[in-house]
Amino acid sequence: MCRKLRFILTIAAAAGVGFTAPALADGIKVGMITTLSGGGSSLGIDIRDGFELALKQGGGKLGGVPVQLIVSDDARKPEVAKQIADRMIKSDKVDIMTGIVWSNLAMAVVPGVTRGGTFYISPNAGPSALAGKMCNENYFNVAWQNDNLHEAMGQHVSDKGFKNVYILAPNYPAGKDALAGFKRFYKGGLAGEVYTKLGQKDYAAEISALRAANPDAVFFFLPGGMGINFLKQYAQAGLNDEIPLFGPAFSFDETILGPVGDAAVGVYNSSQWNADIENAANRAFVADFIAEHGRRPSLYASQGYDAARLIGSALAAVKGDMSNKSAFRLALTKADFESVRGNFRFGANHHPIQDIYIRQVYRNEQGELTNKIVGKVFSDHQDAYAKDCIM
Amino acid sequence: MNALLVLEQILNGLQLGVMLFLLAAGLTLVFGIMDLINLAHGSLYMVGAFVAATVTHWTGSFILGLLAALPAAAITGMAVEWIALRSLYERSHLDQVLATFGLILFFNELVRIVWGPRAIFMDVPQALSGTVEIIPGAPYPMYRLAIIVVGIAVAAFLYLLITRTRVGMLIRAGASNREMIGALGVNVRLLYTLVFGLGAALAGLAGAMAGPIFAVEVGMGEGILILTFVVIVIGGIGSIRGALVGALLVGLVDTLGRAFLPGLFRLMLDPATADGVGASLASMSIYILMAGILIWRPSGLFPAHG
């Protein structure tokens, strides 16, 4: 019976995500596959809202060229994402694709898309394979390579003198990249290294084991609902005052901090972006996002926004003519737009070279939990896989 | 690894088991008595959590939140039974699965419209926010202990309800032979609505108690629903006793597997492989348990149907 059940669920899930935006007459078609339902939905919703904000500011145009955005929900399931990608390419005939949040979904979808000649602009997932051996001329990551923020935290935790750290991440490609990135720059020993199930809700067993291992700090990568669950349970176990927590921005973004409450105040995390970075593009982005949605943007929203503006910069350069793919590609590699994070350019493998900051969680004047930048770990930081990429 | 850690992990397993039991009790009654597969049971859990979080936020009292969540989930459940499910009893299981899957989408969208896409905040009640050292050297969250206590109390209440009361007698009779109790003049429709409401209230209770531990977010009931189905299949469909035993078994196996399998494999393999294999096997462990039990007893541990 269970297998039947799962079969029906799969069919129903595939049918349930079949809604698309109404078609416009012409313009460039951008297909966005992202996670809008289930425990990981806060990430996809912010990416979509960031992207749509850039589109709205341009009056339905990016770089002065009309753009039709088609959004579809993958429910964090690789097989669903694959089906949507096939449909977008074959029947919707999209010119550019974007949106995937999770690295296991990116690994299932992106290589096929880019090999087939469609451009893919990643607003989030940056698995190591796609930055190195499996890199592709049509693949661009506007956010980061998966390891980057974790590398910064490894450096920071080392600088602070911690010698015996317990590290924890979900068991999927980005989780492996996360801990590999952390260990690349962290110099001390490990009290434990644990991989949890993707989407896990209860961390009681891991927290008990963690306490028994008696580390001097904990580094964890748990995005979305997983991070909320872990942080609440960590505080309830009374460990907040005993063992300091460190993580990438993904474990402490604005969608996590609200539901977690005071348990996260004061915690340090690493990010390529924050709302308080001073430049005109970022000021406009943060103000317009809050006005539009009534909530503070997370780093995911900034990445969706930058993905749209990168596409806009390249569309403007070729004046909306995508028939010459190499001209469009060249325009993308130049990244000729003002990124909300400030310093940003592409390396040879089409992944960012950028600064990585340390942020601290605090309660602002309006009583909202958010982050402020307290230092910079890396300047012009590039990923470790660029040398393996031959285009 | 030491004895105290094992003891603490057993406590963690019990707590997960108790949570699963609250969901499984309602699901197994509905499945066993009405022969209805209700995938939307997880949505009632979600409704319970959201209502509890909201009322707690308004009033500042967790108890009031909990008390509001129970009737909210029960009324939602009974309304769903009344409006949507009543016409599905005679249909095949596949139709029921499709229809109740549709209800999941409906409830997810509804919650998103009412509460927005982001998870919402719910804190542990002040009185239970500390830890206690019931195992020396391993402070355990008081709130999780409270969940275990509530779960045991609910199990005792259900035991008395089912074995000692007239309603319980009808429920038992319904689980063993539905046509017969209808023929004997029992108002089956009313009984069904009541049972559904009871199941929904238990799901709401589970959701409300889960709120302070887990993220209160859209779709929070879907992951735990799969585990709940495993529980009722192991325990035997329609049996409360089966649900209790099954839930504790699943809770313990899942927790202990996650806690100790990677360490066990590390004795034989290199750490990286051991963690990978251990983590993968741990997430499979309850399904292996289910397969093993079904080979041994094909209709579960305590089948209700004779």
C-alpha cells in the first residue's frame, strides 16, 4: 500500500505544481524553478520575491527588454524539478533558467539544461562539481560557490582560537561542500562531524551526542526550517550559554531569526551580503523590498534580485537579441551591474569573486531580529574549484 | 559512548514516540473504523500548531494556546469530515488518497493566506523552559519531559475510553465489523464524526505541543505523517494499543539509529564513509523495521480486525 501511496503522491505533486504565469505576447522568457512549498519554502519565496522586485522596478523589463517570468514550485523534490525543467525547455521554450535553491536539485537539473544550450543563472545552489570539473559555459552562479561562506566561518572560528569544534550539516551535496569548506580554513581539531537527514525536524539525538562530545564551539549548516528547529532545540537543551554556535548566513537568515526568537541574539555568522552594506543599489533594494512585502529581505532575496539584474545587464548589452549566444554569454561574464553586495565579479568558472563578511544577530530599533556586519574575513575571495574548470 | 548517553538517547526516542502516538492514535482509528485513508491528518497537526502559536502570542499563555488548539483542530476535522470525506467512505482507497491529498494543498494554501509564507514564533512556556538532571550530568529539557508525561496521560485516557465506556465499546465494535453495528441501530454517521473529531483533536494537541520545539510553518505536518503511517502499519490498523507500541518502537529505533549507527560503522570503516553509510542506514532503519515486522506479522503487531 505504501508504494501505491507514494506513487499517487508523486503524481499529485507533479500535477499540483503545474500552474504557470499567464503568457505574454513576446519578450525574453525566463523560467524559474524554485521551492515554494514545504519546509524549505522560505528560501524559494525570497528568491522569487527578490527577482520579481527587480522586474517590477523595471516596469516588467530587465535591462530595458520585456521579460516574461514563468515560476514553478519544485517542492524540494529532484524528480519534480527535472520534469518542470523539461516542460519549460520543450513547451514553454524559455531562453534563460534560474531559481533552484537546493544543490541536489541543481545537480539533477542544471547539467542537462546547460548542455542543451539554455543559459542557467543560479541564484543560490553552487555545488562544487558545477564550479569545477562539470563547469559549463552556459552556467553562471550569481550567489557563491557552496563552500565560500563556510570557508569564511572556518577562518573566523580559527582566528577566535577555538580548538575543538563540533560540525554538523545535512547529508546532501551542499552539506558535504559546507563541511569541506569549513575544514579548508579551520586549523583546530574536530570533536565530531555529523551529517543529518535533509529536512530533519528533531535534533534531540544529535544534541545529546554533541553535549557528550564536549566541544568548545559548534559550527552548523542547516538552512530554512531545519535551522529553526535546531536553534530552538539547542536553546531548550540549555546549551546556548555553554557552547557558542557559529554558522553561515543560511543558518541565521531573517526567515529563521523571527521564529527562533531571542535564542539566536549575539551569534556570529558569515555572509556575502547584508542589508547594511552601503551602496545605492542596496539601499534601493532594501527599501523597496520592505515597502513591497512588509518584511526584511534575507540574503536569498538579495541573490534573486542580483540574478535578475545580471540578466538585465546582459540583455541591455545585446539589446534584447539572444540569437547570438556567445555575445550574450560574454555580456554575462562582464557582470556589468551594481551588485547589492558591492564588490563582485565573475571568475573564469563563472562563479563570484567577492568579499565575505562576519555578521552578528541583534534586535533593531523596530524590535525585529536581524543581522549587522561586524567585520570582513575575506576580500576578493574565489572558490577552490576554479582551477579544475576547463570550458 | 557511555551508559548515560544511551539512557538519554532512549529518553529522546520515547519523546519522539509519544509525539508520534498522538498522531497515530487518531489516524489508526479513522483508518480502522471508517476504512478511510486520511492524508490530511498532518494538516490538522499544522492547524493545531498555528492556532496554538497565535493564541499564545495574543494572550501570553501557553495553556490557553493549547486549550484553543484542541477545539480548533477538532472542529476543523469534523467540518472536513462533514463536507468532504463523508461521500468518500464507499469509494476506493485511491480516490480517498487523491481527495485527501487535495485537502493538504488546500490547507497549505489556506494557512499561507492567513499566516503568510514564513514560519512563526512560538516559545516554550516559562515554567517548562529550564532543564532537569534526571540523568546525572545530562540536563534534559523539561519541556520534552512534559511531552512524555502528556503522552502517557493521553494513552491512559484512551485506554479507559476504549475499554470502559459505551462510546469505546462502539468504537471497538466499529473497528471489528462496521456493517454489523450499523445493522444494530447505532448511528454510524454520528459515531464517525465523533471519532474523526477525537482524532483531529489529538493531532491538534500534537501540533500545539510541537510548536515550541519545531518550526511552525506551512507543510510542517507532511514529514511526520509518513512516520505516522509507518507507525500504524507496524502497530496494526485500527488498534490504539498497536499505535502506542508502534510509535514507541519507531521513535526508539529512529533516534537510537541516528545516534549510534555512524559510531558503530566507524569501528569498521574510515570516518567519512562511516558517517555517510551510518546516516543513510539510520534514515532507512524504521522502514527496515517495518518490513521485518510485516514479514513476521503481515497485518501488524495488534490487528484490530479478527
